[in-house]
Amino acid sequence: MPLYSFQFYRFSYDLGKGPARIISDLQVEMNQWNQLQVYREDINGYLVLNGRRVTGNSAPGASQLNLDTDMYLGGGVQGVSGK
């Protein structure tokens, strides 16, 4: 049994007032091509998986992303514990 079972995509960001966590409502189709788009406008975030869009937002009060620290863009790999 793999350590991780990735079935959904998650898009998260924090503009300084609290994180937004947007999770796809469609499962990832394994062994098939999937189309993923993520974008943000002000506090609103959008995740589109295979044409199906899910929206969310971060807490009001800030609308710009500050990248004074490292940015992580990526995902996990089955069987990798991350330690």
C-alpha cells in the first residue's frame, strides 16, 4: 500500500490574513492525461481540473501575494515519505 494516495489536487495560498485551501471536487484520473489550471485574482482563487472549476478565497484584508520567502510549486510522489 503506498504511503500517499493522491486523488485530488489542492491549491493553497496565504496573503497574510489566513490561508485559502481549494480542493478539486473531481478525482485525478490515474494513467491518463489530466488538465490542471490554477489562478488567483485578489483574494479569490480558482482551480480547474479537466474543465471543472472550484473556487475559494483567502481571508479579507490583503489582496497581494508577497514572495519574500521561498515559493513551493509541486506535488508528492507515491512511496515518498518526505523525511
